[in-house]
Amino acid sequence: MIAMEALYAARKLSFPKHAAAITMTGSELDKHARGNHWLAVFEMAESIGGRTSETSIVGHLPAALTGVNFRRFLDGACRMDEWTRTVDPRKNPAMMLAAMWYIAGEGKGNRNMVIVPYSDRLILLSRYMQQLVMESLGKELDLDGHTVHQGLNVFGNKGGTDAHAFIQQLNDGRDDFFATFIEVLKDAEKLPITDSSDMGTYLHGFLEGLSAALRGKGRQVITLRIPQISESELGMLIALYERAVAIYAEFVNINAFHQPGVQNYKLAAKSVLSLREKLIAGLGKLNGVKGTAVEIAEKVGCPDDAVEIGGLLDKAAANCPCVSREFCKKSNQWVYTVK
């Protein structure tokens, strides 16, 4: 946001006339937006986590701006929400999905989750799933305070051409994953390949062929099929995975709705920025000094932060004329010069 404000100012444009905020009441962003008279401020509940915010104003505003029918999206999510409240696990798709994850990873996350949607319009789904699953389930402690190091690693890409990037590994490499194929049954449009088949048929063949090949190697495969891609089906798909994540968290006795690890790295990032200020102040007194990151860290009074100092010096050498660096083959490390 600060960078965007600077870009607008550099072009003599009014950022507030083009800006709106989605935030909690009383937050720093809320105060900044109202104080600078932004176009609008949309309030969201503090209890809503970013990774589960699609059905809130966080999803509503961009949907409205891009012409997406958000009511249909919500209707689909609501239908899935009702469906996944079914007590019978055999009739509850989210419970079945979570149980598959649990069984595949032996309740300890021993296998990676590979998401392969066979649709260009779902190309970002695996990235969304990374945040939803990994931020929710990657936890050091369980609800009883025991160290468990739970979680599921998620990666993936669009099926068809992009899937080739990792299919070799899945088929012939380590058996340390379970794959989830997501197929959209209704084609967006008919793109003929031959007189008797089209692109949709070819994609289906690739999916089934890969699935059969993996099963033939004893690899674990889950297949989800959705009728078509519309706002309603997309809402159902997202709600399905949100509920599956929550159920899996119950299986392994962890809190899926907090992220202490994220908070820790944010605090660590702040400490690096504070260290940068200390380094800048120290460099002002070191004109003409030459040395390694370890040597300069000692000179600025931060001997225990040599790794971070090295990174800051690398960044400074690339962007600031007051620092340069050259690689010393004899010591096999970078040597920095403060000008």
C-alpha cells in the first residue's frame, strides 16, 4: 500500500480517489483509510482468517468489481455447508476427504498432497490450497500442548501440459504423496482435435491415463469431478475443502484457525528491519572499511547477526552506491567495501 501511494504521488495522481479498504474496525488500515478520505472502507469481522475469507466481504468486493455473481457463489458454499453437516461419514464428502488425508498420511502428514486440476480456470487452485491446508494444519503443538509437528505439504499445477513438470517424479520417484485430480465434466467450449474428438476428450484421456499409471504403481489417488465451473460449483468446491480441513484438524487434535508460525516470522522480519537501521547507522562511521559480513557485523556491534548482516549488505551492494562487494576466491566469500 505504501509503495502504491508513492507510485501514485510520483505521477501526481490522487491515491485516495482510487482506493478502498477491507479491514477490521479500528485497525491501522481503517484509521489510515478514513483519515485520508479513501473511497470506501468495508468492515470485516476480526474472527475471519484470510484463508477462509472468500465468502465474506473479502470475496464479495472483487467479485462485484469483476462481474462475478457472488450470490450464486454463496449459494453453492451454503449448499456444501449443509451437505457436510451430515452425521453419517459415508454421506459426508468433507469427512470422507479428511479421512482419506488421515489414512494416506497415517495421521501424521507423512505424505504430500498433490493437487492437479484439469482446467485452465482452476490454475490457481493449488496455490489457494497451499495456504488453506498448510497454514491451517501446519502446527507444532496440539490442543493439549503436546509437540506433534502436524501438517500436510501441498503442491501442484494444472493438469495436462503443466503436470508433466512433476509427473515423472510421481510415477517413478518416491512414494511420498497422494494425488488429487479435479476434473470439470462440462467443457468451456468445443475445441476439435480430430473429426471424432476434442480438447476436452483429450484432457479426460490424460487424466485417466495418469490416474491408471499411478494406481498401477501402488500410488494413492483421489479424483473429484464437478459438473461445470460456475460461481455455484466454485463456492461448493471451496466450502468442501474448508470443511475437510476443519474435520482433519479435529482428527489430529489441533487448532486449524490460528497461525502462530506466521506471527513468529512477522516478528522476525521486524527484527531484521530494525537490524537494518542499526547497520545503516553503523556504516556511517565505517567509511572506507573493507571486510566480510562477519567482520562488519562485529564492527557495527552485531556479532551474533552476521548471517542477516550479510544479506543486508548484499542488498545494499545491489541498490546503494555506498556499499560494493567483490568475491574473494581465496577465502571463498564476499568482501564488502563501505564508501
